[in-house]
Amino acid sequence: MSDEHDPIATAGDDEATEMTNIEVVAVDEHGDARGVEEARAAKTLALGLAALPELEMRQSAFLRYLHERDAAAVVPVLARIQQLGRKGGPPFDVALLAMASTLSRDLVPYEALAELYRAAKDGGFATLGQLFFSGGGHEQPPPEPRDRDEQRLLTLGHRKTMARSTDRDVLDRLLRDPEVPVVHNLLENPRLVERDVVQLAARRPTDPEVQRVIFSSRRWICRYAVKRALVLNPYTPTELAIRLLGFLTSMDLKLVRQTPTLSETVRQAAEQLATDRQR
């Protein structure tokens, strides 16, 4: 594929070439020529992803980037984006969210994830390796009974329609609905506010698929409080919680480490990230 048609290669080229020496030094921990090239590649990729207007477009571009490059070459670039993205500020925060959302939706084949994980481990990028974590076989809370009061009175189709309502009382009732299609429609309702989504993300018990729907919401996953609520909920799939850890403050990472209801895997990942930040 030529650069002429590659948004990653073209969208950020002009800005990437303007990176100052100060910026290069800031991200080049080793001070070598390869480090400078990796820093420039990271900024080019981040700018290219951030320039795309839709999350799906960023995901497609990121998938193409992974497909066209060797894992060993990709890992140092992604590690720099992760390092700068969790500090906040465009374009790296936007690129990091695109990376996390792509890796959470089974868009990358398992074999490719395994190769990236090995490359991250071999390259000493333990924190980056968490992004390639696959949740299969790891602990999840046992299922608990759902509240079916609303379901006994109304069909699923009716409740899906109600989720588009502008009536605040109706929306408040539906915030307790356990069905994924209802939650999906609620998240698209313009009358919903951040505290509603935090309530949904923090709800226990809940279907792990509900947590995936919240994670996939372009409108809401950019909110810090929503990310935090997802991570702190033991019903959130382990791999999603780990991919969101990098967005949390050090204080909230400490809270994750000290929350016994969360899986040991999530708490250990938070401990590793906190250790890396202190270096």
C-alpha cells in the first residue's frame, strides 16, 4: 500500500517533522538514533490516528498498521504512545484509546496478540504487554440473580423503545435494566448524563457484555469517571479493566491495588503500572 492512500503515513507527516529537539529528548530515554526514530514514528502514528474523525476509522487504520509491520518494530512505537498517552493530551491520548478499543474487540487475531505480547516481554515493555492481555481463563465473579421486575411487566422490545425516551423517570428506571440492547440504546440517548453512565458502569451484579458496550461507547468512554467505574467493577472483563488502567491517576491505581473484590490479575497489573511510573 502506498503512502498516498495511507492516513497513518500522510495525516501526521507535516506535524511530525516539526517535532522539536526538546520533544525528541523527552521521549528518547536511551539517547540513541533508533530511539529518535521510534519517537518520530510514535508521533506520526498518533497524529495519523487522531486526525481520523471516527473511532472505527482509527481502529481500521491501527489494524492496518499492525498488519503491515513486524511485531518487534511495532512494540517500541506503541510503548511510547502508551507512555505519553496516559499523561493526557492530544494526539497521544486519542491514539492510546484507539489502540485499547481495537485490542478489546477481538479484531486482532490471537496469534498476532501473542506475538506482540512476546515482543513486548522480550523488549522489556511489561506495561505495554498488558494491552495485549487476553482474558480467557481468568477469574470473573460468580453470576448473581438479576432484577427482573421491569422485565415481568414489559417486553424487551418495549424497553428498548423506552430507552430512547426523554422522560427522566423512565430513564431512571431503565438504568437498572440488565439487558445489553436496552443499555446500548440508553447510551445513545442524548438525555443521559455522565452520572447515569457511571451508575451503569459501577452496577453490581451486571452482565460483562454490558461493560463491553459501555467500553465501546465513543461518547462515554472518553470520560475519566466512566473509565474509573469500569476498572473498579469486578464484573468488568479482566482484559478491559487492564487496558483502562493506564488512564487512571496514581491515586486511583492505589485504590485498585487495595480493592479486594477485584481480580488478582487486575491488582497485579495496577501494581506493575504504579511501579513503572515511579521509575
